Amino acid sequence: MYKAMRAAEVAIWREYLRARVQAKGWDAQRLVRGVRAVPRTLPQGHRWFLLKVHLNAPMTSSRMATVGHGPVLRCAFCRTDGGESWQHLARCGVVLSICDDLFAMGRMPPLHDALPALMLQGDADGASVSATVAVFASIWRVRASCNRLQIVPSLESLRRLVEQSLDCPWLVRCEPTSDRRSRRQARLREPAACPGAAIYRSDGASRGQGIAGDSLGGWGSAVWAPTERGLGEGPP
Ligand SMILES: [Zn+2]
């Protein structure tokens, strides 16, 4: 039933997206065509980020200022006055300098403005779209951390942070999306009996705690000495 409900709503949401994009002056037909061509391998975290960009949803102080909440802050990277907006971030000299280096490694042309690329207005191939989204999703996360910690990273530090986010996507909640088969394969299984060795048993959890949302991780394990039969299947 949920599947049918979801399918029935697709046309409504597509129209909503079209209207939102067009209201900002972008070509909605191109964007919808681009969304359909986004590679299947694009992680879900990057898809959410892309959707936020398409809906003008990234929460910057510039957006808050338009509804009367505080001033527009400086750019977290180049410290331009009033630069805390998505429009500036997409053209920020510091950000584009890092993009140039990363894109050159992938033999991609340099960007002068990331917004048209993220709004899928060109004819970029799937790999280029994935790379652009990955870089800017990382920059967006790094920006949030810099603002929270009130630090201004040097160009070199920023480059390292972005590279680290790309190398370790779980740091920015953008792990590659696994399908049902790979999830089943990765499931923990009881280890096979191993003669002459004890079998370790362990469990762990990491959940948000209270309203702060901080995660606390924990783990535990138990081990039983091997018996004469060489098994360690449970407490003696
Ligand atoms: Zn800037």
C-alpha cells in the first residue's frame, strides 16, 4: 500500500520541485532531466544534500536574515563580510581554489560558480556530477564544524579537511548506499566453532541521547576459555 501511495505522489512532488526551481530562475526541465541521470551509485547522503540545494534549503545566516533572525555572518573560509550565503559559498575564492585542485586530479574543468553545476543546468556526465556533489557536501559539513567551533581554517587545513571527508565519507554521513543484497552479506553472523581457540562474543550500540543528539558509543565482549573439546560456545 505504501508503495502505491509513494508512486501516486511522485507527480505532485515533481511539480512542486519544478515550481520551486523555476521561481529561482533555473531551468526546471534541465534539472529534472539531470536528476534522472544522477548515477545510482551516488550515496543517499549526497542525494539529500543535492535535494536541499535544489530546494534552496541549506540553512545559512543569510537565509535566517531574510526572515529577520540576526545579521548575515562572514564567510567561514574567506571572511568576506556578509558572505555566509549559499550564493557566495558557490563562488568563494577559497572554496573554488580547493575545487580546482581536486578537479584537476580527476581531469575535470575548473568551476567558476558551483551553483549551475549543482542545479544540474549543464550537460555534465554522471561522474562529474557525483564529484561536484561530493566536494560541496564535504565543504558544507566542514563549514558547519568551523562555525560551531569558531575557527577559521587555513587554506591548507581546509584542503586537508575536505580531502579527509572525501576519503572517509562516514565522517560527513555520506557513506556509499548499500543495496539489500550487500546489507544481507554484511550482516553479523555467529562465528564458526574454532578448535583450540576461544570464541569472542560482542555487542555494541551508538544512539542519540536526549535532546542534545550527541551519540554515545559503547561496546562489550565476553570470552570463554576453550574446553577440552576445543569449543567456546557459551559460559561454562
Ligand atoms: Zn568565502
